[in-house]
Amino acid sequence: LEEAYNMIKDAMAAWLEVAIEEGEKVPLPQVLEEEKYSGRILLRLPKSLHRKLIENAKEEGVSLNQYIVYLISERNKENKLNQILSHIRREFANVRMDELNVEADYLIGRYKVSFPKKIFKKPELKWSH
């Protein structure tokens, strides 16, 4: 395994050397680690909204941070619920359309109207010599 790793490193170094000599663009290395989330964000608000949020947090007896986290969490739940409800509505609409199609097929079959095949009789043409 170590030998394979060394071979890969050698191949990468050789490619890099040739690419630089030929003036090719060499992409910067990318870190393959997962992003690390600190749980912190910097949020800029209008002063009036900041004041209202502080007042509401005080009324609820929680910190401003707890109140904002609560609001964001509730909104996130609401968005997910709306997505689920939209999916259910689409499925019910599809089911209803299927029901209407079956009902229409039934009614068409039950009250099938047959039209006469010959409405007018074609006159026979006779040629006289």
C-alpha cells in the first residue's frame, strides 16, 4: 500500500512539473475534509428588527440567541411541512384525476352513443352510352 502511495505521489509530481514547464494552469489543491460547522453566524439586522427581537425574547424569558434559534427552527419545520403537504396535494390531485378518468370511461361505456354509419345513401351512377 505504501508503494502504491509513493507511486501516486511520483506521478503527481511529474505531472505538476510538466504542467508548470508548459505553462498550463495548475488548480490549487482542495481539502477533502468535511466542512466544519462552528454553530456561529454573524447576522446584521435593521435596528428596529433587532429591538423587536430583544423585546420578544424578554417577554418569553429567554436570551436573544435562544429566541432567534427558536424562530429559525420553527420556520425550518414549517418549510419542511409545507413541502410534505405540497407533495400530498399533488398525489391527491393525481388520484382524483384517475378517479375522474375511470368515472368518465364508465359513463362513456354506459351511455355509449352509436352514430349511424351511413347518414346519406350514395346515389348509384349509371352511365348511358
